[in-house]
Amino acid sequence: MVEYRRLSKGEIVQEGDEIDDCVDAWRDDPVWKPAKNIGEPAPDPQYPAHRQYRRPVAPPCRTTRKLAMDAENAIFEALALSGEPISKDTETWLNAAAMLVRRAIESI
């Protein structure tokens, strides 16, 4: 589960931030949607009439894990697509790279 923090007054809205798009902040539960006004300062969240923004505390691990898995797959695809005999040094290097990527995946 992703943790969020509210944006403070004057913080610049960035890509990945969300805005509470509920109709009535006094009665309705928050309806979080991607913010569209990237680059603008956030209003003061102390006032319920103002728009409320939030930002993920850390990037979702799933994205990082997917990138690492893609890197590992690319190493093995390069190995398979070469179609030529691979020197022992190249094979050792590719295996070491794949092992480092695998360790990174497991630590996420």
C-alpha cells in the first residue's frame, strides 16, 4: 500500500500528485484523481473549501521491481539473440550482471 502526505501551502504540484475531487468536502469521502495543474502552487490545506492535494511518500515498489525484472530479461534476450558462441568472459559478465539484478529484485 502506498503512503501519502498532504501538500503544504505553496508547494508546487508535480506529476504523480493527486487531488481530492469530491463534490462536498464536508460530507463526502475523498475521491482521489491525478492532478492536472502540474507546476502550480498548492493552496492552503487548512481550509476545506480549498483543493486538497496529496503526494506519494515513496514511489511504488512495483514499478521499481518491474524495471529491474525488465533489465534482467534484457540481459538474457541479448544473450539468446546473439546467435554466436559467447566467450567465457562475456558469459561470466552477463551471469554476474543478471545475478546483481536478481538480488536487487529480491531486496525490493
